[in-house]
Amino acid sequence: MSATPLLDNSHYEQACDQAIAMCDGNLRSTIKALIMANEYLEAELEELQAAISAGCIPETSRSKSSAA
């Protein structure tokens, strides 16, 4: 069995540096902002899942399919 190559995580490092810089180096503010962003995305996902369950197609999907 061959060994798996090491993953390149440099984009994560760069994203972390960028997030910290956006919060003026304040790590607590950075974590708070990331938690808030995650909560927002979770709410968006729940809305989309509810729309799909109800048989509705989200507006963004309709725009993309008509543009293609």
C-alpha cells in the first residue's frame, strides 16, 4: 500500500492570516466573526433545505439554469 501524499494546507494558513488581519490581529474577534459567519451559513442551509423539501427551487438555482 502506498503512503498518501501530504496535503497542501497553505490555503488554510493564508485564509487564517487574512481573517486575523481583517480583525486587526484580535484573535477573539476573529473567532467571533467566524462563528457568526458559520451561524449565518447554517441558517441559509436550513432555508434551502426547507425550500427543497417543500418542492420549491431556490431563486439562485433558477437564475443559474436560465443563464446556461
